[in-house]
Amino acid sequence: MPPCKNVRCFYLHSPYFLYGGGQAFNPFGQSYDQALWNIVAAYDPSSKTWADLGFAGLPLHLNEAGISDLASFLNVTNTQSDTSLNGLLTGLTEEFIANPFDALAPVIDDPYRLADVQSLLGAGFRGSTFSMMLPLTPDSEGKYSKAEFLTAGGVLTGVAATSPGLYVGTNLARIDSVTIDGEKMLYDSRSTGSLTQGRWYGTGVLLPTGEVLVVSGADRDEVVLPGSGKPILKAEIFDPETETFKQVAEQNRPRTYHNSAALLPDGSVLIGGHAPINTAYAYSVTLPGFSPNDGRDPSFEIYKPAYMFGDRPAIGKKNKTVSVGERFRIGLKNGDEASAAMNAKIESAVLIRRTNITHLIDGDQRSVVLPIVRHNTNSIVLEMPSQQAVVPPGDYMLFVNARDEKGNLVPSASKAITVTGELSAMCQ
């Protein structure tokens, strides 16, 4: 069976970032370039060229020669490469961010033992995991030059194994970051707190507060052995301030493969889907005890985060059209004492692009923090980014966040915003 993969390509400041994560469908075969899936890369649409940035999730910096040699080593079609990976890494590293090289040296020569490294670092291509770009935030100069990407769960890469990923779901999580420095892109990675349990094919939803809701999935890879996974019902939320996960509500129905979720305009989350492959790839066969809900579930359910149960800031609902570099005003609805009090505490505003998800992948998704220029009694003035690439044209939801008495961020319901403009270069 020929392999196929859906890798993640995120549109950043001007280039595109190819992330070492995505859904991998390859139960019986092996792709010749499978090891190269571990290399994160950037695409420049103006020059139509790719640049390798490093090994996904590996906490070290490589110079340009090191990255080139690493990619050459992992390319099985390169018959000229006879240098061990251990030899390549020795002397090619410019800097370690964490974890001494001594921890890698005993196992790095043997690609089949790379899982030992991954269990420590969570590095490499992550199969059937959710990943998302966290909110883009302007620096002191108003530039959006850094993007961070959260990935959690899925299965660790097997690198040289027949299937791109291992079988049992992992609970490991990491944040990869890309910083644009002039014409350079700098790549870093750090481990975060882990999920409370291993989760394959969990769907992540970025909330207006910057938190990430994780729902659905199974404890093992149902592409390797369809119908064999145990559904995970407990949802979890990632806290970007502590970089830890905590369990929240329990789902009403099991949803493993082909599940989906989307942020709604009021701040709640629509959860649905469930369509596993026929048990063990047998046509129209569902064995007892496998593939819950008779293998298919067209139903939906709604999760309401804790911030929906209490006082919230309130903004006007009238649709608005804005363009890059523009300052614009949004009205505040001070209908009662509680809403007026929350509106006075508004500290951030975020544009969230409407979801366009397939197989856990939404490369179009983004959340952009907008500076608050002025705070009036009945309105606030916001400033759009000056770069079109930060806010590609299209439809967004605008939320504002205020702090409640316990110090928690509480978002308003959203206002529909249309961003106008035109991108000069698109992904090829």
C-alpha cells in the first residue's frame, strides 16, 4: 500500500513553516523519504526555495552545514553518505538548549533505538497528533516575528520502522518556536508538561484565552490496527502560563478516528465525528468490542469552558471590515453593572481565524493579539498588524479578554471581522 501523509504547513510572517507533525497513513509500507519527515523546514514563496531548519523537537542548534549533513544522512537515496549520525552531530552542534549530548551518544548510532531518545525528548516526526500555532503576539516594536507551535500526543516516530509512527499513543508534549530575524529563521524546541494520558488522534482547539482544549482520540494508533483503540473521554486543557495540562469535563460519546472540533463564536467548542476504519481493514466488518458506536457517529456535542459560567465582558455584534495597519473602534455593551465592571478590566483582544480542519490539520488557523491603543468607557480602539501575512485576508472572530476576581482570563462572545487585502505570494 503506498503511503500518504498530511504534514502541517503554517503560514508565518512571510515564509511557510513545514512542521514535523501530521497524520501518517502507512500501516503496511514504508516511504523512501520517511526519515526526512523529521526535518522541519521553511519555504520562501518569493524565491520558491526550501531551507531545512533542524530535527523536529531535538533541543540543539545546528549550523547550516550540520543541517545539510543531517538531511543528507537521513536521505536513504543518498549513496554517498557513509558517516554515522553520531559523527555528524559531534562537532556540528553550535549550542545545546537542554539535555547534555552524553544522553544522546549511547543510542544515536542505532536509528532503531532512537525511541529511547524520543521517550526523553519527545523529538521527531509526530504521527496523528494535533499541533497548532499559539497566539501571535507583537514585540516591543509592534512586529510579529516569533511563532510558537504546540504539539501533544500522537505517536512517536519509528524513523526506521515500517510505519512512520509507533503503535501506542504518547502523552509527551512540546513547543517548537520559529523566530524570523531578518532573512533568517531560527528554530528552537522545548518540552512542556505532559498530557494526563497517552492520546492518539486527539483534536486541539485554541481558545480565546490562549488555552488549548484537547478532546477525543484513542490510546493507540487505529490506523495500524483499526478498531483496536480504547476511546479517551476525558478532555484536557493546556495552560500557556504554566505549560501544563489538566483534565476537565468528560465527553458524552467516544470519538476516536476522524473526530473533529471547532471554536464557536460564543467561546464554546463544537465536538463531533467518529469514523474508524473497518476492523483490521476487513470490508464492512465491525467485531464485537471494537469500533464503538457501530463504527460511525454523526452526532455532535458542545463543550462550555469554565469562563462561560460567570460575568463576561461584552462587545457589540455588528460585523466589521478592517485592513492591515488600520486602527478601528469596537463598542462595549455596558448593559448592566457586571458587564461594565468586566469591560473596564479588558486587557487583550485577539483575532481568531475561522476553523478549516481536515484530519487534525488546520494550517490556516491562527490567533493574533491586537494592541489596545485606547480604552474608553463605551469603546476600545485596536490596531491591526502592518503586515498582511500576519492576518491573511478572510473571516475572523474578534474576542476581548478581561480578568475576573480570581485572576482568570474571561473572553467575551465574539464579533465577526472581515480582514481585507491580498497576499503577494502564496504557497506553491
